[in-house]
Amino acid sequence: MAFHRAAKGTLLIGGGALATVFSLSQLAELKKRKAQLTCVEAAAPLRECYQTEVPSREAQLLTLQTTKEFDVLVVGGGATGCGCALDAVTRGLKTALIERDDFSSGTSSRSTKLIHGGVRYLQTAIMKLDLEQYRLVKEALHERANLLEIAPHLSAPLPIMLPVYKWWQLPYYWVGIKVYDLVAGSQCLKTSYILSKSKSLELFPMLKKDKLVGAIVYYDA
């Protein structure tokens, strides 16, 4: 019995000693590598990825004509196209962007600056029973709530007033906007509501008064 205890004690001491020696050797190796890393210097200065001057149109066209192959070709120089081109360039891809007219001359020049779910898309989803359009609205409303949370300095709830000039349009639009609120669910910014003709003109005196029935106010961002 005493022999077994002595043997176990010897094994424990021997194992501890081996572990200690192994740890010390690893620590010495790590320090050695660290010392080698701190002595490494850049072989060449980093290449600047920007130019001090914007190339002329002629120079850009010449680059398009003389470059044999591009990794990415972006068609359209609007907000989306420029964003895709910028993202591709930052990933190190050889990128070309072509635009028929001028940069941001189309839809991007008439942007409403709205962060919205898309009332028109919801109308299409209901009228045509289009599930994809409904999912698009649902996703956009989720992103609207996300942007309001993470970037309150760039986005804020915005009331939008829709003037109505026909009696039948008032309940029609009201039901549609209420469905918009329901689709947003807990992420609905504020409940939509109806304004009378007098209240609408009080808030917006420049509205066309003839045949004005009232207005509907709903919220986007």
C-alpha cells in the first residue's frame, strides 16, 4: 500500500515537473516569436488607394476602353449603383461603372429621403394577392425600425398628410393606411388618423380648397 502511494506521488511530481518544463519552453518560444515580430518592418510603403485629383471624363473613357477585363460592371450611376461600385472597390475588385446620362440624374435626384415600408407596395400586395410584395413591405418596416434605433441622429418619425378630394377615397385610403399600421405591428411609429377639411386647411393653408374632403395623416421616417 505504501509502495502504491509512493508510486502515485512520484507520478504526480514527475507529471507536474514535465508540465512546468513544457510551459516554460512554450513561454520562451512565444517571447522569442514576439521579439521577432516587433523587429519586422514594412518592405515597402503602403500604396495610396485614392487620387489627389478626379480624372477627367476622357481619361475615364480611355480606361474603360483600354482595360481588358473588369471583375464587376455596374450599370447605372445612381445612389444604389454608386454604393455597389464603392463596396466592390473597397473589396479590391476591379470595378467599372457606366451611366447613360449623369450621376444621380434619375430617381436619385428626386429622392423623397423617406425611410418607409412602402404603402404602394402594400396596395399591390393586397390587390394582386402578391405574397412577395407583402414580405417586401414587412422587411422594409423592420429596417425602418432598425434605422430609427441605431441612427436616431439621421432618422426620425415623420408625419405625412394625404389630402383627399373625393368622398369615397376617404374610407378607401383610411382602411389602407390602417392595414399599413397593422403590418408594422409593434414597430408602428404612431397611429394614423383623419383630419377634417378645416383642420387640414389650418395646418396647410396652401392646399387646394375646392372639393377638399379632408386628409389622412400617417407616419413614416
